Amino acid sequence: MTEPYQHPTALGDVAARQLANATKTVAQLNAISPRWLTQLLQWVPVEAGIYRLNRVKDEGNVTVDCGGRDERELPQTFVDYVQDPREYLLTAVNTVLDVHTRVSDLYSSPYNQIAEQLRLTIETIKERQESELLNNKEYGLLHNIAAKQRIKPLAGPPTPDDLDELLTKVWKEPGFFLAHPRTIAAFGRECTRRGVPPPTVALFGAQFLTWRGIPLIPSDKLPIVQNKSSILLIRTGERRQGVVGLYQPNLPGEQSPGLSVRFMGIDHRAIASYLVSLYCSLAVLTDDAIAVLDDVEIGKYHDYKPEYR
């Protein structure tokens, strides 16, 4: 005996979706970060790709006198310069983007395929730029800190006392601390444990912890090695003799300072190629423009109960 036919009570979701016009988003890239470091730096245009950092030689030898009421002989002096100043050369973060013309011709609605490919590529290049500003062995901040500007934490985790010590190293108009988000969390735990939770300040539409009124800026480009990381304190700007970013102005196909996109042509396979380049570097104008708290332990928790974590 056959089962009686049961008519469905309503149109189902699966069937309805076959005719629905879904709202589409552009491609989402998980690697994109706020890149606050590049926003906080002053960027200086560089002529011919070279930035020469002139410094005073033996500044302690410059003699002056506070004149009295007598007719004493005034000191004679001059300010000498370092004969072989350091020159910073711009480096390029670049890649070649390939897009088949068939794809861009047929599948550019509602979003232009070439524009989206370029957007995602540029975002990736800018992420690499921030990483290079910190970690590049030639000009990165972590590799250009004077020995006298490096300190160790008093007890392992980052404490208010450690950050106070950093402030004594960069006391001439310090701009901001820079640390990995996990390191900032570790500092917050130590402050809370001492009963001095750090206040916050609003910057770029976001809230940041502060210490002594100076914001702690997070960056995931600072390395963590064996559960240890670093905290930087930075002064920025040429006027303050701080840290400055360097870029090449007036590039062909310039999209933003130092960034250019150039069409390279279409080959015999109908593939269109675009050269995406970002020229940048970084200079520390004086030794006391930056200091670092090294080997900071970030994995210590207080009153930690594993079953509730």
C-alpha cells in the first residue's frame, strides 16, 4: 500500500534561496590591523631615496660661560659634526598582482575584481610595512636602540615601576608606549593587582590604556618569543629629534605617500599585471628618542584557576 502524498505546508528556506539575490560583501582579510604605529609617526619625504642623519660630534666640548660683571675673556668654541653620518636608504615592499582579463571582464559586478584585488594586496603590503618598521634588521626600531636605552623588568612581568624607568630614558616629550596586545594585558593585570588600574584615553575612535598620561599603543607585529616580549617608548617628529618615518614622494601611479600602483601590461595569456610598491624606511634621530623594556614576561596570572579559564 503506497503512502499518501503529503503536500508541504510552506516554501522552505533551501528552495527559496535558489531565487534570492543575496547581499554580498567584499572579501574580508583577517590579517588587517589598525596599524596605529604608521599613523602616529611623522612621515618625512626623502630626496633621491636617501636620508642623511647629521649629528653633533663631542657635544660636551661646546663651552659657554655665564658672563659676570668683570671683563673676563670669553670662551672660544665651535660645534663639530660627525664626519661620516648615517644614511638611511628607502626599501621597497612590493609584489606583482596578476588578474586574468576574462575574470575582470565577466565577474566585476557588484564589485570590481581588479579594484578588490588591489585593495587586498595593498592592505597586505601595509601590514608588512609596519612589521618592517619594527623588525627590519637594517632600520627597524628593535634593532636601532642604543645599549644605554635598554632595560630589563624588575621582576619579570611588566610593572608600573618598569614603565616609570622607561620614562626616565625618554623624558623629553615621550609620545607613546608600543607593545603587543598580550603585553599590554599583562601590564594591566600587574596594575590591577597593585590597586592602580591604568586610566584610558580615546584616540582614533578607540580606547587605550595609559600610564602617566602616555598611551599604550598595541601592535601585533612585536614578536613574542618563549612567552616574552618587549615594550617600546617612543618620541616622534623631527622638531622633537625623535623617530620619523621616511617615504619617497611623487611616485608614478602614486596612491598614497610612498605607495604606487603601475599597470605593467597584458601578456599573451590575457593576464593583466600590476606592480604594487611601497617605499619606506625609518630613522631614529637621537639615541634618547626611543627606549625598550626587554624580556617582559606576559604569561603570569594572579589567582588563576585553570578550571574556570
